[in-house]
Amino acid sequence: MLHSSPDLPQDVFRRIFLNSPNAALIRDANGLVVAVNAAFEALFGAEAGDVVGRDLRQALRPAPEQDSPAGPGGEVWSLCGSAFLRETRWAASDGAAVDVSLSQFPVGQLCGQTLSCVIFRDISGRRRAEEQLNAAERKYRSIFENAVEGIFQTTPGGRYLEANRTLARIYGFASVFEMTEHFRDIKNQLYVDPRRRDDFVRLLAAHDEVHNFESAIRKKDGAVIWISENARVVRDAAGNVLYYEGTVVDITDRKRAEDQLAAQRAYFDQLFANSPQAIALIDMHRNIVDANQAFEQLFGYKAEEIKGFGMRTYIVPEHLLAECESTRHAILSGKPLVRETFRQHRDGRLIPVSMIGFPIDFDGRTQGIVYIYQDISERKAFEEQITHQAFHDALTGLPNRSLFADRLDRALTRGKRRGDYQYAVLMIDLNKFKGINDTLGHQAGDQLLIEVSRRLLACVRTMDTVARLGGDEFAVILEELKSKKEVMTVVERIGTALGKPYVLCGSTVTPGASIGIVLRTKEYESAEDILRDADIAMYRAKESGRTSMIFDRQMHQEIVEAINLEADLRAALERDELLLHYQPIVDVQSGRIEGFEALVRWDHPDRGLVPPVRFIPLAEETGLILPLGRYVISEACRQMRDWQLAMPEAANLSVSVNVSCRQFVKDGLVDHVAGVLAETGLAPACLKLEITESVLMHDAQHTAGELNRLKALGVKIAIDDFGTGYSSLSYLRQLPIDHLKIDRSFISGDDCNGESQEIVKSIIALARSLGLTVIAEGVEHQDQLDKLRFADCDKAQGFMFSRPVDKDAALNLLREAVNGGCGCGMQEQAK
């Protein structure tokens, strides 16, 4: 119990109550207010007269929202309870609520009732400060917990003091607790390279903070990610390090993007630097930004010396400046461009290049142009070579048929466009090329063609065209002519040049040439027609033995006629329009008919009887001689067999058939003859095949084999036109020959009484020595027959006995001969 000093004034405790800065009141046990002080009136805004004597619950009570544990009627009003102290919110009946610290304690007795003093200390300011502090704490905690960055506090030794959930998630943990329990040594557990923690601590020690510190770390599952840390040092008042605090951001995606970007940049840099193609980067002002090593090598300029300057100044030829500008405009319009052009080397030479240009776009705008150049010199040279090969003769280097036709087309077009333009076309063919090739070899033939090309080029002007069309055939276009005389001068010069001797592989030859000329070229509509007519004129020159010949329309008509005749001959073979005539062969001494020579005739339905001289050469040329020859052999054998069956006197008669060179060259002649003999039943000895000396010389080995096969069949062999050839007579001993037919030129020619008569005697003597029979052709008069008798010739044929007649007339001749005995009547008829 506190005892007061006797020196204290008697009302000191009253004055303490009344003057206390804290609101105070005294109440009895029933809750009636006995007294209040001024601070109470000020705090609750209540006058003392309105409160004293009233029940405190009517004047003052806890604020409704407080839900005090004491509650209305609780110990707050009790005067019997022990003293207490609490903080709560109170309000006067008509006043605002006030935060207070409330204390109650008994102070004495009054009329047997306990009095209690209740003191209200205003704590509103403190409460507001606390609430602000709590709000700040909540805000910080929310920021801390919900931050997108990981937030941490760690000891310098490497343990986590505090961390947020984001950091735990970054490191792969389900909770902060799990993370902090896991990491005992950040340096070795977290960082892929533990030395990064040492660097981190060293930077903090030096600067008290670190920014954008990037490291590779391991997550809980071992996966490696990249983080960026910002941190600072927290020190105490003495400057000692308490902890490190900072933030962590997962930068793995950014790192990957940076790595990809770096890789792309590296690829581009290496592509740019090491590309075998020359690359130049140009800005919008046409200046060079950069150029690679291939550019330097291609054009001879170092990148450093041309950067910042216009590329046109260095590598664009002056005559291509306009093209360069149009190319730039096309690229800047958004169209990548590929073209072949020329660019200039530092030394001034032009380089053919393939150029690619495309715009460089970024930030939505075109910022420059990339040019890529590739040297195509080798390709161009190869293309030129291929083009040259495609349009030039490989052996002579002259234009070939394709290029010649193109140039002739151009000349034809110029001739239509220009009234004063005249040109001529020559077709040239060597006369003995095949013989030279066959005898001296292909090397000599090639040398001849090369020399001919040189001589032809020397005979014409540079504006003219000399071409090799194939084989030994050449053609010339003479342009810008003034007269026919000018053409003929060139033709004469060519004929003279080609007619001079050639030395080939040690041998001297003079083949000569035939030249066909087309002068009136304005009449033509196509180059093919000009070539055709030049060819016709050339063949006419060759046939006539002349050096040259000018084409005229009659030649073309004759060719057309020959083509039509060939078609008709093919049809005649199919329609059986051909027939055989027979000319008798008689015994010179007795005059008896010994046999007939079968001669083919053509009875054309429109042309009438076509002479052999017109269609036999055509058949030889076109190959129709083969079916024609088979027809003659078959029909002659069949007809002779019919006569033999009809007339027993004809049993020993023979039929002679001419065989051409082509028939011997082609296999199948012997088999055909054997088949015909078997089919008709004609005795092989009754068939005589007549061949010329040229047949023997064409392919001696093959011909000898075929003749021996025919001889084995029993067929007789005669040499036709004997005495006109130039071959050796040795084949007469080596080949199975039965008869010699003396050519008609020795019997009825202009000199049949002089030298020819001696030749006839020599042939007969030769035949006698070899055991051969001699037949004389072309006997027309009695004196000719008398000379043959005197020379001991065996047989004869000619107009004196009969012209070739059809089968019926031939049969009549046979019958007359039988009826007339020795055939004198036939002789008289011939006379």
C-alpha cells in the first residue's frame, strides 16, 4: 500500500485525477459515473454534466465493430473484478470512436460500494502508425511473394536466409522451405561452374552491388538453365556484412535466342567471308558498305579501299551504267533480280558474271541491296565452244548445215527487204572423194577436206559464207553481188583452186569438183528450195563432166519427172505393168537360134512404152533394181520353161539375164535363183547370168563367192560388154566364167573395120585359149556377120536377126526357125 508523504497537499490526488492528460472517470459498482476529468471531455467530446450521474453504458461503450470479449455487461463494468489493462476502441453515445488503451482499477469505497477508476489513454496515432506499418508489411510481403523475379537473401558463406516462391519455382522446387533445406552450399550445389560464385562474391566485395551477373545453374532435376542476378551487400552499423540480397531472372530463353542469333550471325559472317561467290553490300546511297574476299579476288579491289564509295565507279563498265541503274530500280521496287552481264576488273578487262541482286529490309524499310556475282567466264567459253560445235564442222571449222541454213534464211529475208541486194548460192561436190577415201584411207580423206576448205575460203570475201554440209559436199553464199559476171569469176576461181593437185599422205591426187549455181535467188520463198536447186545443178554438172552449171527451171522439171517416174515404177512393180522382150542369140556358123536375151520393158498406162534407158538407171539409183531383177529372173525362167514344154526342139535353148552390181552386193541372189529354178523346173544350164566387168571389180571377194555358188547350181556365167573395162584379165582364170560378150561398139561402131576388128580377133583368141564361148552383140549387117565367121566367133545377136520382141513374137521366131531348117528365113526377114 502506497503511503503519502505528510508534506503533500491534501488534494494532490484529486488534482492528479482532474489534470491528468489521459481521460479518466470514476464509477461505482453499478456503473454510475461519479466523476470525469477534462481530458475525458476532450477525448470523447462529452460534457461532464452529461456523463456524471449516468450509467456509463448510456454515455460510453466499446465500438460495435470491436466485439470485445467483455461485451456489454462484462467485466468492464464490474467493480469487483481485478484490475486489467487492454487496448480497445470506445465511443461516446453521440461521438466518434476513439482507439484507447483502457485500464481499470479500484480506488476506494463509497457508501459501502467499491469505486473504480477507468483511464482511457488515446492511442489513435500509434494505431495509425501500426496500421500503416502493417499495410506496408503486407505490401512488401505481397511484392516479395508474388514478384516475377526470384528474390533472395543469402549469407556470404552460401546459405539462403530468405527467398520467395518465384525463386523456388525457377530452381525447380515445390516450396521455399524445400529449396532452403536443399541448398547448404550455393557455390557447389547451384552453379555449373562454382567459380561463378567466387566472381559474384568478389564483385560484391569490390562494389557492394552487382548487376546482370549471368551464370549457368543446375535446377533440382539437374537441368541446366541460365540466370541473371542483381544483388547488393547489406551491412550493419559497423560496416560488417550481414547478408546479400537480390533478384534472379531466368534468361534461358533469351540465352537460347542469343545463341541462335549468334549462330546465325556466325553462319552469315562465314558465308559472307568464305563464299566462293563475290558479295557486296550497298547502302541506299549506292555506296559500298562491305565486300567479301571473293569480291576482292574477282575484281582486284580491296574492300577497305572501296568502302564508302560508289560501286559503279569501280566495276561497272561505262556502257552498262544505264543497265546498272535500271537494275537498281527494279531491285528497290521489291523484286529480286537475276541476270547475266559484264563487270570490269581493276585491270580493265571485262568479266562475264551471273549477278543476283535483292533488297535488304529491316524495320519495315529497305535499307540497302545485296549483290552476288559469280564469274561465268569458263561457262561462257564452254557455251561458245558448244555453240561453235553445234554450228560448225568439227573437221574443217567451217559453218555446218544448220548455220548455213540460218545464214541463207537471213540472206533470203534481206533479199525480200532490199531491192538492191543480190546473192548467189553454190553447191560444191568433190568428184573422186570416195575413191581417195577407199584407196588412201580416211586420214587422207580428212586432209583433202581440210585443204579444200582452205582453198574455198581463199577464193571468197569475208562477208561470204563457206560451209561444209557433210561428206565431201560444200556450199557457198556469195553476198552483195553486182552482176552475174562477178559470180562466175568466183566460180572460175574456185574451180581452178580445187582442180589443182593435192598431196595426201605422200600421194598426189587431183579429184576436181562439180559446182551447182543458183543465181536468180529473188524468185525463191525458202532456203530449202535454193539448196535443192543448187544441188540439182551440181549433179547435172557432175553428170555432164563440166566443172559448173547454172540452175534453170528445166532441171527442176526433170527432177520432178524423175520423182514421178520412180513412184510410177514402184506402182508398176506392184501392178505387173512390166514385161519381157526377147532378142535371139544365134550360132554364127549355122544361123540356128541358140537362145534369147531377156530384156525388160515397161508398158505404162499413160506414158506408153517407156524405154529401158529411162527407167533402168532410175531403178539402179533408187534400189528398185533389186525387186526388178528378181522379177526378170523369175519371168525369164518361167517363159523359157514354157517354150521348152511347148516345143521339144527348144529343150536346149538358154535364156540370158543381166544382173546389176547392186544384186551382187546384196545377199540373196543365189538363193533366189535356186528357188526360181526349183519352182519352174528349168535346167540350171539353160540360165545364163550376164555381169559386167565393173561388178567383178566392185567387191571381188564377195562376187567370187557368189559366182562359185551359182556355178555349183549349174548356172552359166557370161561377162557382158567385154573389152570396155580397165581391170586385170587375171579374173578370167580365177572365176567360173563360161562366155564373153563382145561389146557392140567393136562390132557396129564407127571404127569397126580398123582397130576394133583387131580387138575382136584378140578377144576371140583369148577366149579360145581359156576355153570360153564368145558372143558378139550389135550385129546389124551381113558383112559384120561375115567378119565374125572369119574370126571364128561362136554366137551373135543384133538387129540383123531380130529386134527384141515380146514372148509371142519370140515363139513365132522359134517356130519359123524349126520350119525353115537352119534359120535362113529368119536372116532374110532381118534383111
